Amino acid sequence: MDESAALEVIAARAVETGDRDRLLWTDADRDWASRAAAEVVGEGATAEAFLTRRARLVLERIGPRQPAVPRTVRALRWRPWVGAVVVAAAFVLGLVVDRIGGGSSINLLAPPVFLLLVWNVVVYLTLVVRLVAFRGRPGPLRALLIELAALRTPAGARAGARARARARDGDAGAARRTILETLPSDWARLSAPLYGARAARVLHLAAAATALGVIAGLYLRGLAFEYRATWESTFLDAEQVRGLLAVTLAPGSWLTGIPIPDVAEVAAIRAPDSENAATWMHLLAGSVASVVVIPRLVLALVSGLVERRRAARIALPLTDPYYRRLVARYLGRSGRIRVVPYSYTLSPAARGGLDAILARAYDGASVTVEAPVAWGDDEALANLSFARLAAAEEVVVPLFALAATPERQAHGEFLDALATGVGSGHPLTALVDESGFRARWTGEDERLVARRDAWRDLVTAHGATPVFVDLAEPDLATAEAELAASARGVDDPPRGRVP
């Protein structure tokens, strides 16, 4: 979907997942939004069209109740004038840069224009190296945006801040605060590729504008003052200086058709001698245009095309439980959850807790618990197959017991086999049940933390995301939030009961 629709869908998601206790946005509101959107788009519409219309209805209804939500959405929208202001400021900066030589003389071996040329050549080399060596990986701008989006305060500080917010504003105020904190970070993470291309376009245009400002300032000052060209050096003679200038000013000579003065002409202007700098100014301006302005405009055009394509085709993470259950209900299907335990047989109480968690997180999807895969059962691993998983309404969830010691040769191979069967387009979220561990080691808080860390290291090492739950006494709201966070790829999601 396009950028505007994606932002609205992300905002609706922040409202419905941030208000876990249904204080600001009730279950009745959620059902109304789904029914109304389905009626508007009709049967046969795409999931994206349904989600877009539903998000607009959510924002229209919650706006009068919580004006901060639509204000935040408006604040997050891209304003094209921002890029225009940056480019204009860059042109002014180039225009007002101090005179190219200092006084009325241009030292041909040390004009600041050369720094501009060298900097841009370094930038181009960096772009080429990144393209060749890091193809398929996020570029620096995109990586920076993703890192900023994922930035979090420590879990303890976050819990303390939420407790203070609840004490000050009540539960409704804390829910509102969570929504307003979640929305910008979720949008930044989803739109990072788009904003990476957008920032690249603006920066390339700004670099070209700075160079054009330098050229304009060069000629404007040349109309009112006479620049004299000269050079001096302790170590270089005229022949060496001419060779150096022939290399650095070659682009300007090629563009303007002005030949580089020969050795005798260069020797004739060695300090204290000089000559009118018009020829050298044309060569400098031509070099700036060739090395900076033209390449930067081409790069800005390419970045602009990438930006335009990304702005029109933002892909939502439809594997997220939130989207899965909305789309499944719109399609008239409840969705399917397939839980695959490893060396773990659920007790009736644990099965009840599992059903409650998945019903809450996946809105009543049908749950099937497969027969447990026995420890080291290579044949069972080889037979794990999910050929029909491409259907958006089906989710596979591996299940472990925290009481078991995580083993890379057993649990790790199980996760790898599941990942192969599921496919790369369906990231795994592994549930780790703490109930047996808590019953056996009551009050052993340090042991619990250490075992959690061990499981987290193993699960993440095999490309899955762990969610720790107590199936005997499930915290439904926290489990729902953690499952949603794992689907978004959020690091350090809020944990369940902290020992």
C-alpha cells in the first residue's frame, strides 16, 4: 500500500495493541471497525484495501476521544517542503562560502574548491564499495533509521516509567502514553527503507545545490573583484605543479574545452607573480560541475525513483498476529494455529493456558497441538512439512519447556527443521513455558533469569524469537503484547512476570 495508507494502518495497530486493557478502544469499537470496513470494501477486496479502510475508521472514531493520536499521525507524515528548505539552505551555504583563495589571490595548490571535489570523490567511492561489498544489506542511512527506531530504554527503567505514569494519570493515561510511544517507533521501523531513499535524494540534491552555490558565488564575486591566480610551494617545481593541476582540473577542461596551461605558463605565475584568474576560475567551476553537480543530480534522480517506488509499495508484515486475525475474520475464516511441542507433553492446565493465550493473541483462531517431537528423533524432524503454510491464516508455533536445558544439537536442530518447512517468509515465534520450572524451583529468581537467558540465546541464534509464558497462570495481556512485538521484530519486548 502507499505511504499514507501504511501510516494510518500502523496508527490503528498502535491504538489496538497499545491499549491492551481496552480502556480507550473497546472490543465493541474493534468489532464495529471491522464490520464497517468489510461493508465498505465489499467481498473480494484485497487484505490491504480492507486494512486501509478499517484504519481510517479507527482514526476517525478515536480522534475526538484522543486528539493526540491523529496529531501524532499528522506529525509523522512527510512534508515535501522540508526537503526543499534543506536544498535551498545548502545553495545559500555554497553561495556565502568565503572567497576561494583568501584576499584577491587564488593559490592554485590550495583552493577550498579542491576540498569539495575530494569529499565528493570519497562519497562516490564509498557508495561503490557499499554496493559491491554489502549488496542486499541495509545502507548506512537505512541502518541508522532502523537503529533509531529500535532504540529502547532499559526494561527496568521502562517498567518504572510506566508505573509512575499509571500512578499519575491512571491506567487510561498509561495506555495513551504507550500508544504514543509505540506509533513513532513502529512507523520508523516500517518506513526505514523509504526514508533511507528519501534522505539520500535530499542529501544528493543538497550536495549539488552547495556546489552550484559555490559556482554562483565564484562568478558573482568575480564580477566585482579581480582575482589573481598564483602558486607557491617549498617542494614542487612548475612541471610537477602543472602535472597535478592537469589531473585535478581535467574534468573542468573536458567540460569547458579550455586546455590546461602549459609548464611555461604555470612557471610564469609562481609567486610573487600572478595573472588574471578568469581561465583558472572557469576550469575550477567546470570541475565542480563535472565532479559534483552532474553526478549528484544523477544520484538524486535514481534515489528519487527508488523513493517513489517504495512510497507506493510499502509492505505490511502480514505475518503479525494482529494483521492475521483481522484478515482472517474479514475473509470469514478463523485462522489456524499449529503448535509443535518438542519433548514436552502439555498438562490439561497448561493446555488451557495455551488455548487462552492463542485465542487472545489470534482472535479465536483454531488451535491444533501436534504430537510432541521426541528428543533426538531425526525421523520426525525430517518429516516436518508445511507445504500449505503459504496461506496467510496459518501460523506454526514451536513450544518448549523452560525446565529443559536448551541444547543446540536437539532444540536447535528442531528449530532449523521447522524454519525450513515453514519457509523464510514466515518467521518463527517460539513459546517457552515457565510453569514447570516455577513449580520446581519456587523463589529461585536468579536461576529463572539464567535459564531464560540460555533459552533466549539458543532460540535467537536459530532465527526465531522467544516469548516466555507461564501456561499454568497466563498473563494474557502481556503474552498478547509479546507475541505482537515478536512479529514486528522488536528487540527487548516487555516481559511477563519479572521475578
